[in-house]
Amino acid sequence: MTETKRELKKEKIKIVIKRPRSFYFIYNWNMSEFKKLIKVKNKERIDKYVAANSDFSRSDIKKLIESHAVFVDGISVRKANFTVYEGNEILVTDIIEKEINAIPENIPVDVVYEDEDILVINKPSGMVVHPAPGHHSGTLVNALLYRFKKLSNINGTTRPGIVHRIDKDTSGLLVVAKNNQSHIFLSNELKDHKINREYLAWVEGRVPNKITHINLPIGRDNKNRQKMAVTKINSKNAVTHVFVKKVLEKRTLVKCNLETGRTHQIRVHMAYLKHPLIGDPIYGKKIDDFGQRLHAYKLEFTHPKTKKKLEFKVDPPKKFNE
């Protein structure tokens, strides 16, 4: 079969979710489609055409093609010298992360706890954790660099001190490492699931079960590489424990405990169960600029030097309950 005749097929998988009292529910899943297109106006090699009509370089496009993130009229492109013609539509489903040197910026930071080894920060909704393509300034890292002279540098110049992340529109607690020894210890604790992170979330609809244990693998969405999805392809196990706190007519307040820390984990799991987070612009429905109603309200971990157990709690912002 030639490349131009190859057709993309939706895959179906069956995944089991364990609920209390040993009940099991089986969900069928179909991969959703996404399109963000570059319309071709003349015959050209695809790497040259995209480079001339976007912010990508030809080397970027080559890397994206190698990672199966470039499509023409719905067909995956495998070579950078692939020829496109007038009327074709090019779909690029990923970005190339490039090293960005973060600069200090005088931005307020809500410091919940500080000693010579660590910081605990209450991040506001709307703040990106570290610089990335499209977010070169105004991040938590920019703010930390202005206020604190010593931060771990294991993650390079764009992520100093950052042990774990929460999404831009998620508010709440983060632990930051001031030195590499603390960073290594906390990273290992996170990998071994010894850091307890608890979230509050408002979700759409009435969640029927008081307790739901979700064990569904999460990986990149095959059609939109900037989204995550429940999938068995190139995915990692993801476990979320959901506890109902309050049920209203059209929404439910839940507490979520994470065993794993996959990107967008709570958002993906709840959307898969047909209870997307209120205000989630990616997996649900945007209602305002505040974003999804998700707040990291509790953080428990062992101090890297003293080995004492530490626990922190912070209330969600007022907008969270609106």
C-alpha cells in the first residue's frame, strides 16, 4: 500500500474501571478528531512549504515528521521531501520544545513555606509554571528567579527548582527545590508515589458514586499532540481516586487523590467518564478566562534533609466556586 493511499483508522479499545464493592464497568473509546490546518497554495516539498508558511524551521518539520506529527489530507507523512500540491491541507499536531533562558521578573509569589532546602508555593490560576514555546515570561520560574538566588539546576535553565508541575489554569500547591540534593530526593519520592497530592474539582453533572477508583492509561492524543487521551498506544498507567464532597443539581464537588502524575490526568479521567471539569477549555466547555475549576489544596511529603513529614493545605480562590 502506497503512502498516499494509506488511510487512518479509528481504533477501539476496551478499558476496565474498578469501582467500590468489586463492580466493574467497561467503556468503549473512540479517538476524537482534531484539525488545525495549513492550506497549500502551490507545489513544493512539505518541509520547505511549512517552513515558509509558519514559525517552524525545516529541521523542526523533519523532527515532527519522524515523530508522526505531520499529516497531509489525513494521511501521515513519513519523509521531509514529500511533495504537496495546491489544495492539499497540512496538519501539524505537535511543537518542538527549544531551550529558553529564563530571566528574573518581579512578579508576586505566594510562599506558603520556606527553609534553606525547599519552598512550598501557592500558584495562582493563569500562571504557567516554567517558560515554554508561547510562554517566555510571566511564569512561576521567572518569579522565583527574581526572589530566590539559589534553586536546583538539574532541569536546566528553563526549569530551575521545578520538581513537579500543575497546569496553567490549575491553582494550588507546589514544592520547589533550592538545591540539587533536595531535588533528587523529592524527584525519587514523586517517582515512588510517596508524595501525596490532593485536589478539589468542580465537575459537570451529578457523580453517582461516592468513591470511584479510576485506572486508565493516558498518552498523547493521536490526532492532537497537544492533548492527552485515554489510550493503550504509547501510554502510561494513570490512577486517580475520586471522592464526592458535594452534589448540586448540575455539578459535583469532588476530591481527587493522585497515585500517578500524568499530564492533565484528572481532567482526562473525568472527561472520559462524561464529567468534565467545569470551565475546562480543552476537555470540557470554556465558560470564562479562569479556566478549569481545579485546585491543588493539599500536599504531603518528607523533608529531604530532616526527613520529617510535612503537610500543607490551602483554600481555593474565590473564583473556584463560581
